[in-house]
Amino acid sequence: MIEVIKQGLRSSLQDEGRFGYRDQGVPLSGAMDHYAFHLGNHLLGNEKGTVVIEMMLQGPELYFTKSTYIAITGAPFEARLNGKAIPHLSRVFVPAGSNLKFKPPKYGVFGYIAVQGGIKMKPILNSLSYYPKVADDFLLSKGQKLEIKQHSKKGGSNAKVGSQLENSDKTIDVYPGPEFHLLSRENQKDLTVANFKIGLNSSRMGYEIKHTMQLQAKEIITSPVQPGTVQLTPSGNLICLMRDAQTTGGYARVFQLSENAINKISQKRNGEEIKFKICE
């Protein structure tokens, strides 16, 4: 059993996402950084897609009543188990009666606590991913108790792996969106040569992309969107849709991020620079 002593900042349960309900307006949700999510499970020998704890900027404090193994991935949170530092990106043994605390990472946004075997809860719409008003129980709360599932596989990896998270890398790989060709040539060029910044109004639903250019695009008939779609509003604002994004939208879809690019941009903080690069 894991007891939540402090929930941290919007710490939640997340898996690969909630598939098969977009036609009913239910977002995909799931881990913001899928690379870090899968890496944690791989280190522990968990089944692909096993639910993890996602933490954002400020991690939770957890008490383990049962011994287990964990792996911490994503943003480099400084983790302490019973007051002693434990490694990032490694399989770590947690004895029964242990307390796990975190200090905020120096860079990055989202970190992940994978637990060997995963966490036992009843799925909502075939997923254990938190989403407001759909799966509120999956947002961590003080005093909450999380049951650890029995691990059915042997092993895991004792190897320490490298991080994909490079704070200095600002290149975001994109593909032209359905309405990119409708932009003026000047605007098309601006979008691929300029530097942008992550705005303050960013969340799991979408990231605000700040700029100082004169960009223009007409509204479109409501059309499908998905995580990684970059929308350009008639007023010139850019929004990169993220894992909790709506399923349709009426703004021009100028770019579509690659899966790796969604992972990368999810770890960018307010004020950090990015640059779009069109994939050939």
C-alpha cells in the first residue's frame, strides 16, 4: 500500500490514455511525456501501459507500507527515500515503512513514479488516467491509499539509462497542418524561422505559444484536432494542444507535432524558447 502524505502540485495517475471515446468528446489524456512514462515501466519490467504517478513541478510525499521497487523518470526531481538521495532513471528498492519525498527539478515539468506491478484501481472508460469530471479519483489527495498490484513478471533492469530530456534543445519537429498551405508565404516562413516562448497560460490541455509577429488565419469549420495540433487563432495567437485537449476545434491547424515533439514540448516551462522545424 502507498499512502499519500502530501499530494504535491496536481499529482495524478496516468497511463497511455483513454482510447475509443473521442467520438463522445472525451479527451485522450494520459502521461504528458510518453517517453518517460514508458521508460519507467520498462526499467521495472512492467507491462506496457501500466499506470504511473505523474508529478508536476512539485512532487508528492508518499509512505510505503509494503516493500516494492520504483523508478523515477522524466524531469530530474531530487528524490529522497528515508532522507537519503536515490538515483533518477534507475530501478530502486523501497523497503516497507519508507517515506519518499521530492525537491523540485531544476528544469523540466513532469516527472513519473513507476511502481513495480502498478497500482490497483478500477478503470474509468478503460483507463486509469486522471481527467477532471471524468476520473476525479485519479487525482492524488492527502490521505489517499493506493494499493500496489502483484507483479506478475520476473525481474526488471538494474541498468541506469540516459535521459532524453535535454534542457538546451529547443527544436520542435512538426509536420504541416491541414491549413498551413492557406497561410501567406510570409507567415509560413515566419513560423519556421522565428523563436517562440512558452506562455504562462499553459496546462495539460494546451500550451500557449508566445510571439511578436503579425500572424493571421481565418476560422475554419469545426474539425478534428488531437494532441500535438498547433492552432492559429484569427487574432494571431498560437496554441499547441496537449494530452487533455478537446476533440474538435474551429481554428486553423497550422502544424502537427511528432510524438517525440509532444514529449519534448511538455517538459518546457513558461518563458522557455522553442523553434519549429518542419520534418521532410
